[in-house]
Amino acid sequence: MDDEIRKMVAETRGELAVLLAALPAEEWDGPTLCAGWRVREAVAHITMPFRYSGRKFMLELAKSRGNFNAMADRLARRDAAIRSAAELTAAVADNVDHPWKPPGGGFTGALSHDVIHGLDIAVPCGVPWVIPPERLRHVLPASLTERSVKFFRADLAGVEFRASDMDWTLGSGSPLEGAAQDLLLAICGRRLPAGRLKGAPSSRFTSLAGLADGAAGGDLVQPALQDRAGRPLLGQRVELGRLVDGVRGVPALLVQAGPERLDVIRRGETRDVADHRGRGGLM
């Protein structure tokens, strides 16, 4: 079984390397589904196990006082700033057969890591990367109690996830349908572009930041809380229910972003804008 999964890991990394090599330069500074990370930070994170020895990893972890997510975020930002897109792409391509396994996760954990973060990049970049069902079956959880599900702390209560392209379901409650790989991202706490998921719970797992004011439901998610000069809008008081001209990228309604997760604010409310990066979303 390990040989089979290692082959899948190598195939996933090889496909990701091809995807990255084809990305236009400007896409490397575009957002991913990992809040706060551009493509270059996500790739720096994916390749961290290949570039850091066990001793160096432990030293960096100690600098972050044992907080893995804090360390991963710090290293991703640092390494993304000093390594070119070509260097980061090569770090993927040159390590398709690297034997790294996350602690306690085995080679299945390595496959999950590469599939999820690869899709974090491909989906917002509009790259139609389809993960074969035989790989997804090793990554998709069989139970809501699995460690991989609890790790991301996503609110999955009252939802039955139903894959439209393979025989797989998870949970119970109101049906949420979509491609299996999109449902995987939702389970991992990602918010997907509009139209990829169907069902009453879809708004809980969908980012509608690109829609204009007046869209159905009136709830828009805008995780990149910055003004046009790149300054964060943290700690500022904002009125929701209107288009905010000062947000970079697209006109959008702001949302409250709490320390643990993104919380949609409905129209007409006024709240303080808090830190938008949660503690449970890195892997």
C-alpha cells in the first residue's frame, strides 16, 4: 500500500510542478484559498519539508515556542520573500519522490498535504486540475471524528456532503453537493468560488467576494482586508451593506474576521475589523 500511495504522491507533485511552471508571473502574487497566503507562500509551505532538515525544523519550531502554525506561516512568508518562482517550482519538481511524511500521518498524510495545498493554488488561479478518484479516496475522510477533519476546526454541523462525481458522502443533515475535491476543500475550512457547491449550506463554504452589491443573500466574504496602498484594515470601524471602495481587488462588502474563523456579517451592521488569519487553517 505504501508503494501505491508514494506513486500517487509523486504523480501529484509532478502535476503540481507542471501547473506552477505554466503560471504567469503575476499569478504568483495572487491569492490562494489559504487566507493571507499568495501562491508563492503556499508553494514555500508545500516545499518546506524538502528544504528543511529535521534538526533545522525543530530549531524553527522552538523559535515559535512549539506553535506549528505560527512557524509554518513565518517560514512561508520568509522563504517566499527570498526565493524566486523558478526556485520554488524547482523545489517541487526536484522532490517528487521525496520520502517526507508528516508526523503520525504516513504517506497518506503527505498525499493529503500536497493535494489540498495544490488545490488551494489551482482553484483561485482558475486552473482545471482534476484529482483522480483513486487518489481522492485516500484523502477524503470517512468520518467527522478523524483527526484530519478536526485539525481544521471547520463548522460542519448539520451538513451531509455528497460528491457528484464519485460514490462518497460524509456527515448528516442538509445536503451539500459538489465535486469530491471541492467538498474536500470545504471540509478543510476553505471558502470556494461561487457556483462550485450546491445546496442550502453552500453559503457557509462559498466566497462571494466577486459579486456586486445586491447579490442573493447579501453576504459577501472579503478575506483580503487591505486598502489600495496595501495597508491592513485591522482595528478600523466599518459599515457593512455598502460597496467599500478602499478594498483592493474587487468592490466588496467587508466581513468580520474573528481570531478563529471568518464570520459573515449581514447588511446594515457595523463592526470592528479584527485579525483575519485563523489559527486552525494551516497544514
